[in-house]
Amino acid sequence: MKRRVFLYMLTLLVGVAPVWAQDQFQHREPGTPFYNVEVSRFPTRHPDSSRVVIYLKVLYDDLQFVKYDTMYQAKYEVSVVAFDVDDIQVDSDIDRRTVQVKTFEATNSRDLNDYARYAFTLDNAQYKFTVGLMDLDTRKTTYRKFTVDLKKFIQGNLQLSDLVIVDNILHPDSGGLGYNPNVIDKLTDRSKNYYIYYMARGNTGTAAVEGAVLTTEGKELRTHRDTVAVDSTPRGYFISMDTKGLNYSKYVYRMKLTQGDTIVERRKEFQVGWAGLSNQVTNLDNAIEEMVYVLSNKEINRMKKADPEEKRKMFTDYWKQRDPSPGTEENELMDEYYRRVNLATEQFSTSIREGWRTDRGMVYVLFGAPNDIDRHPFELGSKPYQIWYYFDLNRQFVFVDETGFDDYRLVTPLHEY
């Protein structure tokens, strides 16, 4: 029955829009441009200011290309606006960009990217940034919002920037950034060297650098030590991450900068995955557990007990066979399934159960966000309950909070689907 529900869900991945709770379930409307953003903080020569750098990474496949003569061309506009805590604009940048390729295949590439960087030097305070990307062909825009705190970023003479994961260090004559930032903090090639870019500032002399790869629980796996020159002008450095052969999981890169008795530390979470793995998946074992709505317990246990490479193959094969766009690196079904799992975990977790394991989480994973919710939290003579409406399915689900601890249980059977 679970497979039947799941197969029916395939036709609804785009059709059921979360109009009922746009403030809770953030969802990009179909046709709007997608892009990845990373916000990093860097020291300046002046102790009362810092530099905020916003990196953009846009896959060619996410751009709208139009053919002109023998070339394919995409044009988009980036707008970045900085506001203070009182919502007063303090700085902005608008950039129109053009990407040209020679082949149609390149327009659908998920290996080729357009990179951009926008830098703002600001007083050490708290700011809100709005980043917008508008496709100049469709005129559709996607916005992202971020809060950046510079108040506690700079403390004392010894200063260390945020850490930026770098895919490639470019040739000095290539122009541009001098490196390609990873932006998504996901390493998909376990045989490749990745780097950390950072900037350091301190008293004139040298400082000790220690870089370490940690598990998310804090266990130290690998350590690298070096010495760098520092003075009152911030200098940029690259350090190898030493991530070859790491298992598919989530990790933390920790850097310590030491000069005399002063130590400054920064951390950066990253994920080791593989090409084609959804960015929504951060741990393979957890992702297999979360397939409970589409696989039997026997199938899940068999996958979990397999050796690491066989486990990865079984997981990949399952989703590859159900990829709605075979031949491309992106698997929209996998992305959507685990996006729903993650949102269910954020919205419906209780003190005793992860959100995706709850009844509301199950319905959300299988059917997506409802078109409307009728909430009844405080009616006399009645326990709290909710009714979720799916107008496109001509279906509704009723949940009752039997305990009063936000643990809503489904009282409407799923067997009709």
C-alpha cells in the first residue's frame, strides 16, 4: 500500500503548492530561478569595521537560455540590499550578468556554474541582507534573506575570517575571484583535494594555524598544522582540507589561529556526498531510515546491513529508477521527498518523536503541504484537532492531539490511496 501511495504522489510533486503556510514551509514557485548563496565575514584593517562577502553559485541548468545566432545566452540580474536593525538601507549592489555557451548540452549542464561575489564594508553591527535574482527573460525573481552579526565577530588584535570551502584554486591570470567557492558545503568527489580559504590579521609576526576535520559529535579525525605571517593588513590563505576517503556523512572543519596567549576559532560544517545525491540528504543511514513510507522494514534492514559501497549503490539505484528526468544529474523526486522529510522534522517534532515519524509528518511527506488547514486548538468539550484539506485530491485528513502535548494522531485512514 505504501508503494501505491508513493507512486500516486509522483504526479503531485509540483501540483500541490503550500499556499496555506508560506511563512512556515518555504517553497520556490515553479519557474523562478534557483541559486545557492553563502555569506562570509572577513576582517579589514580597521578594528571597528568588517567586510561581508556574499557568494553566488548558479548552475547553468537553472538559467533560462535563449538562442542567438550560433550561441545560447542567459541574462539575469542580482540585487543585494543591506539593512540595519531599524530596516534602514545602508548599502546595495545591482549586477546584470550574461552567460554564453556554444552548445545546447551546456545549457542543461549541472557541472557548469556562474560564480559571482558581492562585498560590503560595514561597521561592526547587526544587519539584514536581501539577495534577489531575476531572470531577465522570464522576469521571475527569487529572494533570499539573511541576518549577519558583526558585533562579536572582531574581538582583539588577532582576527580570523569565516571559513570558505573552495572547489578549485584558479590560475593567477584567470581573473575573477582567484578561486571557485563551493558555496553549498558539499564535497562530491572523495578523491579530490578541497581547500579552505581564510583571512587572518594580527600583530606583526607569525601565528600558528591548526586545521582539523571532526565528526559532528566532535571526534577529531585529521589534523594539519602550519605557521602563517600576519600583520595589521588582513592576508588570505588556502589550506588543504584533507578529506580524501571520508565516508558519506556530515563533518565539521575546525580552524584555530594562535598568537601568543590568544586563540581564535572558526568552524564550518560540510557534507561528503556523491554526484546525484540530493542536497537535502546529510546522512545516508538516516536517509535510509526515512524511506519507511516507500519501503518495507525488510527492505530497509537489508539496505542498512549492506557494506558501505553496496549500501550507497542500493540507495542510488532505488532513486535512479524513479528519476523523473533520467539523463540529468538532478533527481527531482529524491529532492522533493527529502525536502518534505526535513520540513516535517522542523515543523512537527515533539519531545518524544522526530517530526517525520509523526502522523502529520507522514502525511506531509506523502502528499506535500495541504491547500488549507482548519485548526481547533481550544474548543470547549473537544481535544485539540486539525483538518488538513487537499483540494486537488478531494481529500482531507483529521488529526487529534490526544495528550495535549502537540502529538497529533491521524484519525482518517490512508487506505483509500
